[in-house]
Amino acid sequence: MTTPSSQNKMRVRKAVFPAAGLGTRFLPATKALPKEMLPLVDKPIIQYGVEEALAAGCDQIIIITGRGKSAIEDHFDVSYELEKMLEERGKTDLLAKVRSISDMIHVAYVRQKEALGLGHAVLMAKELVGDEPFAVMLADDVIDAEKPCLKQMIEVFDETQSSVIATQVVEGPGISSYGVIDAAPVEGNFAGKLWDIRNMVEKPKFADAPSNKAIIGRYILTPAIFEELERTPKGSGGELQLTDGMNLLLQREKIYGYVFDGKRHDAGDKLGFLKATVEYALKREDLGGPFREWLKGLGV
């Protein structure tokens, strides 16, 4: 790997959150509530991702929204009436929590009129991202890590100055639910964790999967991805797939797969959401003890 001089290095400052999907797996709860606002304990799914982006050094958040997603905008906005009521009642701890959400970082929104695939959602951010590298974060993938997953990836990007995709080993037929990379190991500072991607296959049959390394919902992409997405053919249902665009990008730039440290929860799946709720509740100082005792009492 060659490392550009510090003066020419690109920096990742912006994080894009595609959030225009319909969330059909959680109906009827998501008929009126965006799936990104479903709470893990007492915090909506998307806030975990936004906090991860902040901890990784991103100071600009771009959320791709659609019809019925106004609750997301309200969540990250100032709530004068609520803050006034909490202040008058002396609930300073709750007031600090509420204010920390709106004070977090600068958030911008782009309206996606139709949910036409992840690639289309990313392309919607082109004007706000501009000519600089950026992160894409799927709120469904909640990653519990001592060092935030995106921060790990930005460290890789800072050295490689190339697009980086989060990957995770998935054994067995379950690999067919993911995009899968075909890649060769890279020597150097990230040896054993960094892979030079040769190809990506979206949801292959188990027998046809090129590896056991699945693509997880964290990406760092160079701005060249926009040009490639604009010329990427649409797939089934008229959707524009990000994986197809990244395969075109591979023809002109390197893309690395990074096996991150941390535990990923698929909060877009009902069982995964329940597991994440339990694990995050058990880690809480105020809830963990009594919740653990209650679980023991169930005798299951």
C-alpha cells in the first residue's frame, strides 16, 4: 500500500444515512413510525449510528428520507415545548439528554421520492457530499464495539486513501443473505483484517459464494462512486444497487474489505432486534441488574 503525503490526504467528514425504506418487516409498527425510530431500550436505532459517526470524527450527517419519515427530522430537531416543560419541572438529567440530541451535529436531509435501491439513495446525496470521500451507514446494522466500527474504517482509509467496506465472516448458508466479496489478503498494518477486493456478488447461492466474508452496512466511498452509479444499469424492480456501482468503481480504483472488531446486530430483523434490545439492556448500569434477575426468573 502506498500512502499519500499528509498534505494531499482526503478526510472523511460526512456520513450518509439512507432512511427512505418502507420497513415492511416490522409492520404494522412501521405503518406510521419509521423503522429507524424503533427504540433499542430508550434510543432509536438511527441515533446509535449517528453517535458512531460523531465518535468517528464526522461532523456532517446527511439523512436520505422519504414520505412518512418526518419523525426522524423531529427527533434531531430542537423541541422547545418539551425542553421548557422539563426545565420548569427541574428534570435536568432528562433535559440534558434531549438537548444533546439536537446539539449533536449538523444534520441535512434529502427527500427520496421513491425507494429505488441503496445505490439510488446514495446517489441522492451527491450534491451535499460534493467532491470528497464520505461514509454510508445503514441504521439497521447496530455495531457494538469498543472502538466505533466507522472509526476503525476511517483509520484504514487514512492510510489507503481508498474506498473501504466493512465485512464480517458468515459461515454456512446464511451468507446468501448478504453481498459477498471475492478478495485477497493485504499485508501491512492491518494484516489479517484487510482484504483487496476483486469482485462483489449480491446475495449469491451458498454454493456460489466467492468467500465467507459478507458486506455489512458500513462503507467509506470516494466521490468517484457517484459517476459510476449514474452509469450503473438498474436491476430487478428498477432498483439501483450499490454493489453494482461499486463493482464498476473497482475497474478504476481499489476497494478494500475490512473485518472490523465488534459485534453486529441486525436490527432490521425481528429476532435480531429482540436480541439487540436484550443485550443493550443488560449492559445498562441502571437496568442490567434487575433485568438480568427478571430473565433468570423466567426459567427459560
